[in-house]
Amino acid sequence: MSATGEQAPAVHSGAAGAAQFAGWDSRKFNYFEPKGRKASHYEDMTVDVQPDPKRYLLQDWIISFADGTPTYSESWTKAKSSDWHRFRAVDQEWERTHYQRQSTIVGMLNNVVENGRRSGAPKRFDRAWIKVLADHLGAFKHAEFGLGVATMQAQRYGYSQMINNAILTNSSYKLRFAQDLTLYLSEIGLDIEGIDQAAGKQHWLEDPIWQGTRHAVEAIMGADDYLEQYFATNVIFEPLVAELFRSGFIMQMAAAQNDFMTPAVVSSAEGDFERNLANAVELFHTLAIDEKYGDHNRGLMQAWAGRHGKFALDAAHQLQPIWSQPRVKVAQFNDALEAAKNRVRAIASEIGFDVRAAIGG
Amino acid sequence: MPDGLTLNKIIAQKGISIGEAAKRVADLGWTPSYVQEAMTFPTDYKIKKAPRDPMKQVLRSYFPMQEEKDNRVYGALDAALRGDMFRNVQPRWVEWMKLFLAIIPFPEISAARSMAMVARLAPGEELRTGFAMQMVDEFRHSTIQMNLKKWYMENYIDPAGFDITEAAFGRCYATTIGRQFAEGFVTGDAITSANVYLTVVAETAFTNTLFVAMPSEAARNGDYALPTVFLSVQSDESRHIGNGHSLLMSLINDPDNHLLLERDLRYAFWQNHAIVDAAIGTFIEYGTTDRDKKKESYAELWHRWIYEDYYRTYMLPLEKYGIKIHHDDVSAAWDRIVKKNYVHATAQFFSVGWPVNFWRIEAQTEKDFEWFEHKYPGWYAEYGDYWKWYKKLSVPGETNILFNTETGYVYPHRCWSCMVPALIREDFCYDEVDGKIYTYCSEVCRWTHKVAFAAEYEGRPTPAMGRFSGRREWETCYDGWDLADAIKDLGFVRPDGETLVPQPHLIFDDSKMWKLEHVRGHTLGSPLIHFRSLSPEGREQAAAEYRKGFKINPCP
């Protein structure tokens, strides 16, 4: 190979270990600190893909907006961090695990819906319950969609790849579930005469029961701080309104109305939320205990909780009449709301900020 | 079993049609009335018409489809290892993947971010699912490419360069060119960046050379992994092309948008050409060991994918809407590839700069010379001696080619717009923008910086348009540095603290590998800082001299 001098021994393979020389066994990404003892596959797929002038970005961002704001700016949230790259998503999702999980959920839903319909289950749903599904589950799907839209917007602004990808998968889950509900209602509608597919949107837009929820969702969609959107979605709205409706109402009530299908469909969102919540708690916890900005961030979270907590509590209270609509009443609104509040308290405690002013002690 | 009876027929039940499903899903959106939506990334375009969804796919069919694609990809990677792919892979090829795969995951994920921008701007919700799928697709592409890179690192003979990949991405002069691509997708006017630059031009035109032509060359070099991953990636692109075209169609009927569309198509086409053809042209032509004269050259591939497929069947039909298409730019790009040696000059530049790379480049050989002369008549007279010099100077102890004055090579100016150096010397130009002098590779790149990326375009205010920023000339960062210190600062040194990551050969033997001591004693300089320091007359004289080009001296 060399033009002059002694020829090196020929290597006839391009495989690892075919020759030993400086760096031949350097087979790990070595430019970031793993969270654990060894880097996880998720970390290898994710860390530092979105660069940062504070780390390796030698030439700085090379395009800016007209006002001089660079491609990514720390000013896009009021939260502050000593190190935006410290956060790791608890669910460790990268593309393969994301598709596997989403696809598994889709398979589960298809089985439930296909086999349920084949057994004639929708025809045996209680009549009053069918109207609840059409009006209120139909309205609720728009809330899920709104959170999907808000997080789809928010995933552009984060200051690290880990933050943005966690928000991206959150959006993917929310948008899938909104579609799941839409298609589920359409499909059982093929077996149930007279179910009104337009009723859900009408209730969403006009029914006083849903206006508080719509207001709360629009407040999240309209927030101009991406971390406020992510916080309000997972720390406030999901437990106080979405989980209240999904677990505290649909999943508790359905069986008594002869409906085993809807809880299975809705359960997927509860599983999604556990993961999204775990990611959000981890992120906001790292901000709450930030050695330099912890006080500021905890104050900020209290302010966010105050603003969105008010919308969410108003929304929750306005939903109360729905608990009276099923013929067989097996769950109480007040119990469900108390459980939801306790859930928020537990989440706030894990994150490390004081939520008493927002939802009571 | 009766004839014609299948399991599908037994279990089939009535469902809703795809069209009906897409319609109902699109009806999930509403116009907020309590609180206005969050700050939208700005645009100077007017979008009055809601874009249509050409694909009509819903997420519950999307996720299993993607999982199935993934299963094939990961199964193939396993099979490649079991088949001992790396025993037969060509290191010349894999080395270039250190550069390519350092660059590409960030543009991919930037495309995911850009979906936030177009989804917020596009009226209606019909295309929301399309944008959402593209967002998740791009997440797929970014992380599947990181996975491929890790896989090469774990299994290829020389992992150095893969192991520092994202740090190298932030620091290398060549990866900055790729960052111009990625930041261009998400910064500035949202339609300019996320629709025209990304989907209408990059994805519709240039992914064909990136993700179709390049994998073919990989396979010719014993690399079956890259085609497996990238053809799977490319299978998502038709959805993105559909998204881009649909949004374009919702803009194009408003004559108020035509001036901006003409500007953006011109900027986007030229810059995609300048960036993609420089990089991918080099990988395909210079990273291969396959010199079959029957295979297409990059120029021939470009003619097929860009000229015939994109220009004739996508760009030209836009004229019927009243959009001015710059045919002259397409011809000029073609001429740069076939007459002005754009790809060859880029490969030459990459190899001259080998000490500050993070991958190996070996010399081209007689077998290569013959192929190049066959495909590009006149190549040998222009580049034969250069590659002989390169081989001669690849031995530690020689003065490295970047600083060896015997060769006759003149280090180029860098283009402030596309970031590729001004390699076609006769096209070099410079101009003053906001009181500072900048250098460019071509007239269209000068126009891009001075005219297109400005607050006003042909008398029309364009407050949303982006600006070029940062330390765009890489050489500025190391002006006055000793080469060895710069390499250390870049982090392009192997774990022994002495041996360079880059090497000008493929010899996997410590005794033949370059170390810091071999490159110390040479001072890097910034051509731009020097050029700006000249008087106006001096600059004119220097530019005239530069445009004359250089002649490589005969290699003894």
C-alpha cells in the first residue's frame, strides 16, 4: 500500500480483530457520560445527535431566524438548566422499540375489536351507555388529539435530542390513541344502529360539560413555552382530567354496562401515559433539583401548575354530570376526582415541587 | 374444504373504508376559540387552501407496517454478521461511512422537528396524519442510522472515527456542510425551510442519489447493511414527497406566493446540488473499489435521477402554475459535474485535508485511473499526478499533502453559502454583505447569501427569512494553530494519545500510521481572514489569480 519502504503485512479481512493497532478495540461511543455504568442502546441512539455549541459545536449554529435566534435556543422555555443534556428518557425509546410497542398496541386493539364484534358484543351494550360512548368518549377523543397536536409542536423546541425525542413519542402515542378512539367508535357503529358519529365533536364544541376540558386543552396548545406544554400535558391535564375520565369513568363503569371492549381500548392510553409520565417526571425532577436553577424551576412549575391546574380542575368538575348518565352506576365522581388529585400530589412530590396552592393540600 | 374458502373469508367482517377512516380522523381537529395556538414559526407565504392528504393512511396501519420493515432490516443485519460480511467488505468504502453516518442522523431528526412547523401552518387537519407519520419516520431514520453506525463500529476492522461520531459531527469542516442541510430544514421562513428546501427539493430530488444510488455502490463493495437500512429509509420518502407536494399545491395557486417560490426553488435546488453532489458524488466515485465500466458514473446517475426524474417530471410542470423555473441553474449544475469536475475537485479537497478528517482515505490507483478516464475523458491529465502525489506522501515522515508545497495544490477559499470550498476556481466570486467581505463558490451561492437570505426580496419585505450565522468558515476556528494542536483539539486522536484517527491509507499497522509528531510544525490559516485583510485592489488581484486555478506538478 505504501509507496516506499517496507510493505506492511497484508490484512485480508475488514472484520473486527483482523488486525491490532492503535484504537482497534475502541468500540463504544465515547463522547458522552452514560447515566448508568454502561451506555444503554437508547443513549447510543440519542445522545448528542442534536448538537450544542456548549458541547461539540465548534462553528456554532450556522443559520438563524431573522431576529438572530439560532436554530435551537435555550430561551424557548422559561425553565433553566445547568445541563440540558443530563436528562434521559425513562422509557428508553428509540425507533425500534417505539414501533414494536405501538404495533403491539395496534394488534391488541384489533383483536379486541374484531373478536368483540364477531361475538356480537356491541349489540349487547346498554343503550344508555352507547349514548355515553358516542357523546362523551366521542368528545374526549378531541382532547387526546389536542394533546397530540400540542406535543407535536413542542418537540421542535427542546434543547437536547433526549428531550425532543421524548416529547415526539408522547405526541405519537396521543395521536394514535385519538385515532384509535375515532376508528373504534366508527367500527362498533357498524354493529349498533343509530349511533351518532358526529355527536362527539358536537359535544366537544358545544356541550357545557366539555367546555372546561376544551379550554384546558386549548390553553396547553396555546402555551408558547414548550416545556410548559409538556408539563401541563403530563403533570396536570393527564392525571386531573384525562385519567379521571379514562380510568375513573370509562374503565370502571363499562363492565357494568355489558361493555368489555371499551376498557380494553382505553387501557392502551393508560399504558402510554405511564411511560410519558415517567419521562416527564424524570425531566422535571432534574430541573427541580438543578444545583443552580432548582429554586427558579420549582417556582416556575408552581406557576404552571397554578395556571393549568385551575383550567384542569374546572374541566374535571364540569365533567361530573357524566358519572350520572350510565344506567348502572358503579363509580362515584368524587372518589375519582380525589384519586386524581392524589395522583397529582404524588407526581408533584416525585418531581419535587409544591402543588398545594394549585389543587389543595 | 370447499373451493375458494380461505381463512380471510371466514374471519372477514364489515369494516369502514380507508377513505372514510381518513375522513373521520381528519375531523379530529377544530379551530380553538378559548385560547389562540402557540407561536408559529414565521413565514412570508400565504396559505389559504388546506392541503389534501394523498396517502389516506391512518396510524393503526402505519405502525405495524413500519415494524415489519424494521424486522426485515434487523434480520438482514443479523444475517450479514452470520454471513461474515465484514470479512469481504471493502475498507475503502466503510471509511467514508464514518463521515456520511456522522452527518445524516441530524438532518433526519431535523426533518422530524420541521413537521411541527408545517403542521401548525397548514390550514385544516387533513394532512396532519401525514405530517405525524413523517415526524415518526424521521425519528426512525435518525435512530436506525445511529444503530447502523454503532453496528459498523462494533464489527469493522477500524472503529476509530465511529467511536467519536457525534463529537466529530460538531467539529469537522466536512460535517458542517451537512449541518447547513439540517439547519436549513428548520430555521428561517417555515415554508422555505420545512416545505421547499426539505420536502420539495431535498426529499423529492436528492434522496434518490443519497438513498438509492449510494446503497447500490455499497453493495458493490461488499456492504449489504447500508442498502438494507437505506432502501428501507427511502421507502418512507414517498410519503414525505406526497406531503411536500400537497402543501406546495396549497400555496401555488396564490400568485402572491410565486415570487417567493421562485426564490426558494432556486436557492434550494442549487444548495442541495452543491452539498449533496459534493458529498455523495465523492462517496460513490471515490469510495468504491468496483471499477466495472458498465456501471453508471455519478454523472450518469445524476442525469437519471435529478435531470430526467426530478427536473423534467416535477420541476418543469410547475411552470404551468406560473412559477419561473431557473433552467439555467439545472444546466449549470450539470455542467459543474460533467465539465467542471465538481466531484473530482471535492474528492481532491477531502484528501488534501486528510489530517483534519476523522476517517481514512486511501490513494486512487491505476485501476481507478482507468475507470475515471473512461467515464470522464481528460480526468487523468487533470488528476492523475495528484493521486500519485497523494500516494507518495501517505508515508509517515513525508510532509503531509496539506502543507507540501511541491504538489502545486492551492488551498481553496470556502463558500459562505453552501460551505463547500470554491473548488471550481473560475467561478469564484466575492461580495460585501452588511459591510463585510464574503467568498463564494458560484454566482448562485453569492445570490443566496446576499439576495435570498435578506429582509427584502425584489422590493417585497421578507421578515421571516433566515440569516446565515456562526463561524461558517471552519478555517477561522483554527487560524494560527499548529496542525497537531488543532487535531488534538478536534479530538481526532486515537486512544493511545498519539496516533491520528485519520490516515492517508488503509494500512492497519501501527508502524505505518501517522502520529501527532508527524504533522507538528505546520500552521493553519484562514483564507477568508487573509482575503479580508487585503486592499480592494489586492482582493481583486487575488481573486483574478485564484480564478486562473492551479496545475499539479508532475509526481516524480
